Amino acid sequence: MIYIERNSQKFGPYDDNALISYIESGQVLLSDKAYDDDKRVNTSVRQYIKDKHLRAKVKHAGSFTYQLNRIGTELLFPKDAFTKKSIISDTRLILLGLVGLIPSVLMFLPIGGLLVFYLISLYFAVIWGLFFYYFFKTPQIKVNTTISVFFITQAAVFLIWDIFGLPALNPFYHLVDSAFPLSLIGYTLGVGLTEEFGKSIPILIINRKAKEPLIPQTLVFYGLMSGIAFGVFEGVQYQVTINAQQEYATAYMLNILRLTSLPFIHAVWCGIAGYFISFASLYPKYRIALYFLAIAIPALLHGVYDTFCGTLLGTVVALPVMFITVILLNAYLKQGVNYQSKLRN
């Protein structure tokens, strides 16, 4: 006597004749598991009947036309799935369509120039946003706040960087083209400090206006979204200027980076800022040091990365910095409870 198991459900026991009958009727599958209580048999149904020299062939349910009629049109074209109510209420469908079809939609629109680069960057930003929401969502996160952070950050950066040119007032910016170690100072206190402070402003505003204390993971998420917004802005700039001047293969690779890993690392740097800003709010006795760390750590990581990313030391310095950044954010979130206990006492 043999038992059949499928998806952790047990059936039987059956003798060989009953087993063959069930196989031929399609009720037992050749891929089902077959075993007995004595553990002498523990294999698939296919292997079991082969070892026993048994023969079984699934019978056809009538002719081809009959089978199609039995399958029916509802399986092939479920009309209810195309109703407005069904589409709007199916979140998974909406997300699947957005992620998979937006680039194709853009292909059919009469757009060009800078708008193309922005919309493609926006598409990748939406994917990153969904990814971050899946990993870092908390009950405190609000969709309207998330959208506001994303678009207002871009608008603010556009005004501050492109229209008013305020970052150029930072004297350390002029050191970025100098020899090392002056370039490191320029990239850290110039580029890194300015950009990380700019990205953290939305987090500071959200935290200030919050009606309840925001947990670290909530502000980490908003930091990630602010960082992605900055990455979109910077990515479009690079794609239409520096990247466009490179030969095809190099430009292609740089454009991919500006849509994927580089916005991501911008986001993680700002996520670290959000983490420490949250602690500064939760434990105001230590706020001076925590606000300093919120900007200093991302700025340092940013500065070291920028200093070496385009040099021969990029692989041994800049690339590890990216991995260190991700590890740090993960470690901070894991140890958050321990930090809170320490600061509470």
C-alpha cells in the first residue's frame, strides 16, 4: 500500500491497481510524492511505477474541441477582470502595470529632450520608492507625505542649485579639482556637506511638524525618498551634460548608473541622516551631537566616494564605501533598540 502526498496533504493508502486508476483519471500526478509507512518507499509516483514496472497513461477527456469547450471562455478571457471596479481595487495589478508598462507608454508619447531623461529617471525612482516602502514601511508613513517629499525636494534642489546657485557660495567647492588630500576636503566639506544638508531639510521639516514622535525607521524611509528625489535631479543633469559627451558604451553605462545605483546610494546616505535626526528628536538632551552626526557621517561617506570614484583607487576605496554605507544603515536599524536604551538612561 502506498500513500500520496501533494503540497503537504496526504492521501491513501492505495494499492497498485487503485494508484494506476487514479493516475489514468488525472487525480494522481506523476510528480506527486509516493511513500509507505515503513519508509521502504520514499520517491515520486513516476519513479515508483517505473520501479514496479507498472504502466499508466492519462486518458484524454474527449476530442480537442470537447476539451476546449470544457475549458470555456471564462478561463481565457475573464470579463470581470476588465471592469473598472476590478482594476482599481487590485493593487497588485496596478503596481505590476506601472512597473512593467510605463517605459512602453513613454515610447508612444510625442516627447523628447530633457523631458525624456526626467520621465525615465522618474520611472526608476518609482521602482526604488516601492522597494523602500516594502522594506521600511511603518504605520506612521503617509503616502501623501511621501509624494510631497519626492517632488518638493526636486523643486527645492532645482531652485537652490540651478536658479540661485547657492551651493557655489561654499568655499570648499573650489578644492574639488585640487590634488589629494585637498580634493577630499573639497568633496567632503563642499559637495558632501552641502548635498547631504540639502537632502536632510525635508526630514527636519517632517520631524518638526509631526504630531507624534517619529520612530527611526519612519524618518529613514522619508530620508530614502528625499535622497532618491535628489538622485533623479542630479541624474538628469549628468545624462544631458557630462554623460552625453562620452562615447556610446561609456555614456550608456553612466546613464544606467544614474538611474539605479547612484540614486540608491544618495538615498541611503540620506536615510542615515533620517536615522540620527529621529534620535535627536527622541532624545533632545543629545540633540547637538546627533544632529552633527546626521550630516557628518553621510557627508564623509559622500566625500570619500566622490574623491576616489573616478580614479584608479575607485575599486578599492569608492566601491567599498558604497557597501559600507548600506551595511551601516542596516546596522543602525538593527541596533536602534540598544541605542535607545543607552540614551534613555
